Amino acid sequence: PGKRGPFYKKGSSMSEVFASSDIWLGAYFLSETDAELVDVQVSRTGRETVFFSFRGEKLTQLAQDYCQKQALANVAELRDKLNFLRDLIYRSKEQKS
């Protein structure tokens, strides 16, 4: 994975909202949990950056595992979710043009 983007979380330990610009982390959340993609935002201040927001359980723990290179994932599912997020980005850019 590339550079890990800034992220934040808020909410209770049962369900939390977690945002990140790391597309690989987002794909991991979608492939390995019941997390819901709740928002996609594009920041155009300076370099264009896409932020994904997810709602689900234990996202902070999963993000820590991911950052510490301890995450385990189904590779085929991870690839599918990565392509899904890439398609969202592409469509978002097409609509802005």
C-alpha cells in the first residue's frame, strides 16, 4: 500500500465512524467486516485527495492491525473491494468534468 492517509474516528466502541484517505485500508474494511461506506469526499486544496468514511464495529482495532502489518484478509475479496473504491473515484472525477 501507498502512503497512509490521515484518519479519524468518532462514536462508541460498538459502532464507530472512521475516515481515511487510504484506499487499501478502505478495501480492507469492506472486505473483512460489515462496515458500511457512508461518505466519499474529494478535497481539492492542493493535491486532490479522496476521503472515505465508514461506519462499523471495531474499525479502530482493524486500522491498528493494518498499520502494524498484522491484518489478515481474503485476497480475492480485498481486490474486489479495491476495484469498487477505484470505480467510485473514477466516476466521481467523471461527474466533476
